[in-house]
Amino acid sequence: MDIKISNEQGKVPVTIIQVSGQLDGQTYQSLISSAQEVLNSGAKNILLDMSDLTFISSAGLVSLHVVALLLRGEAMPDLEHGWAALKSVNKSRESGMQQHVKMLNPRPEVVNVLEMVGFSSFFEIFTDRQKAIESFS
């Protein structure tokens, strides 16, 4: 997996994390680390560009959930107990659509996985980069 980070200015500053390749048990911690780094440097809004993400596993779903928790100022779940972390997604889903982390252009096979686990009601998904950037307030 490859991660590239850039910044854009919309109504507010937006950090774009572009994820390429496979987001799985071997790579999910890289996404979490990247999100922690940008948050520590002051980022408040993250757009996950998933245009080049070819595969996402349950570990990848956990990393998306953790990024959302971090942006809401919540504690990171214990990743050693991955299923428990993934099950906690239901609790987070009840809090509604994420305001500070959104997704851009996931491929159909990734969208299928996101929809299967209910993430499409948890994360706003955009196909237009500029509209995604402008959606943050």
C-alpha cells in the first residue's frame, strides 16, 4: 500500500490522504499512523482518496473506523482485539454521518464492502473531488 498526503483549501483546510493498493492486515496500521501524524500537525478534516485502493479487508475497515474515532477526539480501540474493534463500529454508526472524515472515489468492489458492513451510512462518499473538499465546514 502507498499513502500520499496533500492539503487543499475549501471553506476550511482539508488534508487529503490518498491510499493506493490493498488496505489489509499488513497495511492498516500505516493508514492509522498517517492519520495520527496529520492530526498531530493540526489537521481537522480528512478526505480519504480511495481511487486507487484495489482491496479492503476487515482490518482495513477497522483502520477506517479508527480514523473516524481519532477525528472525533475519541480513544483508539485496542487493535490487538480486532473483532472487538470492528464490532464497536455499530456503536459509532449510531452517532451518525462523520463530519470530519469523508471518502472520495472508492472503486465498486470497495463500495460493495463498505455497503455490506454499513459504512455507507457512516461515511459520506463523493465522486467529485472539489465537491468533497467544499463539503467540509
